[in-house]
Amino acid sequence: MAQVSEEREKAPMSSPEPVEPAEPAKKPSRAGRNLPAAIAVGVVLGAAILVSLLTVRYLFIGIIALAVAAGTFEFAQALRRAADIRLSLVPLLVGGQAMIWLAWPYGRAGALIAFVITVLACLLWRLPGGAQGYLRDITASVFAAAYLPLFASFAAMLVPPHDGVGRVLTFMIAVVASDTGGYVAGVLKGKHPMAPTISPKKTWEGFSGSMIAGIAGGALAVSLLLDGRVWQGVIFGAAIVLTATLGDLVESLIKRDLGIKDMGTLLPGHGGLMDRLDSLLPSAVVSWVLLSAFVS
């Protein structure tokens, strides 16, 4: 035993391995998203819209149709994945295209007739699935038909008039100004939550930034692109800010109800396509109504 103890004393003690200093935890970005990716996607989408409008403006209707088809599929997948709600997807995709393309030559009447037929087709399509969840699925399908293609058909109706390019650009400028102004003001100055139980990151400071930028964008676009009056542009810009904010809050509430963060992952830095369409869809309706009243 003594010999063993002696050997242990003579054995050199192994030096402890150096411990690497722990990396400081990364602070979450105040932007709340991958900003370079979001900007890149925004530039690509904006370029596609501008090219369509400045070459053959009716190509913009094709962009709307593609966006609605992709958004409808994405919305159906999110509902099924999160809550096992099954949309009547085929009637929605076919009827959605009919609403948008019929709104081109036939206006409101074409879109409304296609909407009614789409609802009837959804009722029939879901019948073989039985009574379990029928009302839930049909209600969601009718909501999807109204929220996506019917609302989007009003954006398509902005294109045919002789000043259609100016109308579409005015609509897009006001929405983008609202979104950008709210984002910048919210990131830099946002302190007072606007709707904490619905969208915790949305603040009154951000809403103020949206209102300032939206009114400025609306006033400039209506007066310069459509030869309207500045006061009309002010009203237009303020209305677009309200509807864009409402659309954003509505989708936030839907996502909170479903327990999901984003509708999808199609657009890097943005989430899903529906996460970009949320403010555009209701704003398209208001844009068509106000521009029809303000511009001859």
C-alpha cells in the first residue's frame, strides 16, 4: 500500500484542459427579421411589378393571379397543419383564377359571379367528406375565397383604365410607404404596444410612422401620377394606412389562433407569401373605391 501511495505521489499531475471562454449570447435583432434577405426579396418583387407595368401592364394581372394561387395553397397548408381544417382547395384555386381574370373585362360583376360559383363549388366539393367538421371547413373555405381572390380582384380592376399604371403604382406606393414608415418608426422608437394581445411588436409609434409616410406617399402619388388633388391623396394615404394595419392585425390574429409564427417560408426575411399579402389585400379594395371616386 505504501508503495502504491509513493507511486501516486511521484506521478506528475495532469494539467487541466484550458476552458474556452463562452461566446456572449447574441442579442436578438431589433428588426425582428433577416433584414438583408427581406430587402433583397422586396427589391426583386418590386422590380417584377415595375417591369410588368412599364411593358405590358396586363402582365400585372398575371402576377396577381400567381400570388393568389400560391397564397391560397399556403393558407390551406397552414390551416391543415395547425388545426386540421381542410379547405376545398381545388374549387378555391380554380374559382380564384376565375375571379381575377373575369374582373379584367367584366369588373365587379365578373368577380362577384365567380365568387358565388366558387362558394357553391366548395359546398359540393366538401360533401363526400361527411358531416364531421363540415361547417368548420366550409366556413374557412368561404373566408379564403373572399379574403384572397375576391379582394385581389379589386387590384386587377385597377389595371384596365387608361391611367391604370398610375392607379396601380399609387396603390403600391401608399402600401409600401405605410409598411416601411411603420417598420422604421417601430424599430427605432417603438415603446407603446398598440395591440399587445394580437401583435406585441406593433406599436403606436410605428402606427404614427405609417400614417406620416402613407399620407406623404398617397399625396405625392395621387397628385403626380393621377393629376388628382393633394387633399384627395391625403385621404387616400390615411385610408390605406388604416386598411393595411387592419389587414396586418387580422392575419396576426389568425396566426395566433392557429399557434403559428408565419404562414410559410416561401419569402426569406418575410415568412410566407400571405405574410406580405396581408396588408395589400384589404387595401386593394379601398384603393379601387377611392380612386374610382377621385379620378375620372
